[in-house]
Amino acid sequence: MKILFLSNEYPPHIYGGAGVHVQHLGDALLAADNGAHRLEVLCFGDQDVDRERLRVSGIGGREWPGLQRGRILDPLYRNLVMSGMATAADVVHCHTWYSYLAGCLLKQMLRIPLLVTTHSLEPHRPWKQEQLGEGYYASMWLERTAMENADGIIAVSKAMSEDVQTLYGVAPDRVRVIYNGIDTDRYRPTENPAVLTAYGVDPQRPYVLFVGRLTHQKGILHLVKALPHLQPGTQVVLCAGAPDTEAIAREMRDQVAAARETHDGPIVWVSDMVPEKDLVVLYSQAALFVCPSVYEPFGIINLEAMACHTPVVAAAVGGIPEVVRHGETGLLVPFAPAGPEDPEPLDPEAYARDLAAAINELLAAPEKRRLMGIAARRRVEAHFSWQRIAAQTLQFYRDLV
């Protein structure tokens, strides 16, 4: 089978969970069925790979000086180039709204089925308007158009499946839940105190870890507000880079500075993107991992931590409760959104205190953390392998073709 992937992210230009998904799913598809399949990837960037069964072509952007809506014109331009570059395939598979225009066009021009994977939904991410301006409304229209035209939709969690059906009126038989996965050979317990020291982390002191993009979606600012409520002496490591906007970067700088005045313990903020091999060490040696997201359809980062024997404290939002088992692989923090169109917490101060309480509970129970870490690794190995996910995806392709 010839598979066509369309994505804004692909190695080496990965900044979020969707990019991780595209990379590892592609590798697993190529390895499936004794190498019977071919994959063409059209993506944003400068990639140029031409191997026996894999062709990757990056499409560069362009500036639109003087135009009010230039931020949305760039992805639209790249989509038009994608639709002109693609070669014949059996199925076109889109990842995120950034590639939906090209997917819809290629479905018509190549006369092949269109499959989309919903990594997130635009109406649930109102802060994207800060990034895209008026283009945010175009992104929602593109998403709705793709949902209406797709022959099949992959939801990365049961919660996402329900959201797709509710928001876009999609018939249940067009949606399948196929979880994200994790490479358990690459993400496994790994100790290297020198890596911690290189990032300014004290290897002799337990630490709480956050990893994620600097965006409102990931809830990082709520975690920073929780720091003064942590037990005295707690070391906190925040790996938070790639800010959505300069405004949130500035807000993060101000809040971290304020937290350092009130929190009795070191706060290490790593603002650069951390290489995967170092992330594995940071996950592995953390006392616990925190995922304070206010919107999270799945949350690959939780799998990464769990695969490294690290228990998770996470908000009970979206697909997270389908990954993190409360009391078994970590603790879930209750979360009430402000409203149907406002995913921020109804009571931000209470949410910050609840996050801190769950963190403190696990910090005070090292044996519980150890057992949760073992259970977390077992759960990941049993349910979230890329081989399993590739097999489910291939079956969906076959059903559509």
C-alpha cells in the first residue's frame, strides 16, 4: 500500500505531540507486514529524504509583508504546494488542521480516501487566536470542512471521539479511537547524573518535572502558581520552551521570578528545547512528573514519563484519565473548566492548590511512587506500543480503500 502523510511537523522539526506521533507511526507502518508498504510524507520545513520505501519532502514558507492576515496565509500557501507535489497513493492521511486543505484537495484530485487524525480541536483552543489573529476562524473552518469530507477520522482518545461527534455532528461509525504510542526501547529508565548537572539540576535532591511547550494549553502558568504551596525545599524543573507568543513568554518570565521569591526551593527553568536523550534522563530521575494541562486530548508526555518508571500527577481532562490510572500509575487532579468555550479553570487558585496537594502527597510517599512507577511502565508496555497502533491504523486504511 502507498500511504501519503500530510503534516506540519516531521523530523527534525518537531515541537509537539502531533509531530512525535507522525514520526513514530510512520516508522511503524514501514516496518509492518514485512515491509510491504511505502510512505510519502509532505510536511512543513526543509526535509529531503529519498529512501527505498520512504520519500519525505519539506515545503518552505514565505513571508507576506504588509498583509494583515499573513500568519494564516503561510500554512495555506504550503498546503497548495503540497497538493501540487503529491504523487499517486492509496490513501491520504492528514495530521492537524495545518494540512487539512491539502488533504481535502487531494481526496478530490487523486480520487482516494481521506483519513484525518484529530490531535486537538480548534474550538477548544481559543488562545490560538493570540497566535493566528483572524486566521483562527479560518483554522476552525478548515477543521470543520475536513471533518465533513473525511472518509474516516481517528480520535486519539475516547474523550476526543465524543468531542468530534458533538462539535461536528460526525456519525459514530466514521470515527475510530486509536491511541497514541511510545517507543519503550527509547523511553526506559536511564540514570546519568551528569545530564542533570548540565541543566542545573541537583542530582542529590528529589525533583518535580514538567515538560511541554510554553502555551496556555499545557497549563504551565497554573503549575508555577502552585509552587509556593509545595512542601519546603522541593526542587522543581520546568522544561518549557517554544512559546506560542511573546506575551506568554513574558508572563512566564514574570511568574517564575515571582515564584522564586516565595517558593522555598530551587526552580530550574530550561527554556530551550531539550534533546530526547536528555529528556529520558530527566524523566527517569524525577520523583514525579506533572501534567497540568487545561486541554489534553491524549498527552504523549505522560506516556514518556510512565515508560521511564515515573509516576504522574495530571489534570483529569480530555484523554488523560484513559492513560493515567488514578491511585495506580499516578494521581489525577479534579478539573472544572470555566465554561464550554473557555477551557481555563473555573477557580484558578483552587486548581493551583489542588495540584500542589497531589504533588505533596506523592513527594511524602517514596514507596508509593516506586510502585506507581513500576505499574506505569507495565501499563505502557501492555497498551501503547507503536506496533499495535500501526496495525489498527492499517486496518482502517484497508477498510477505506
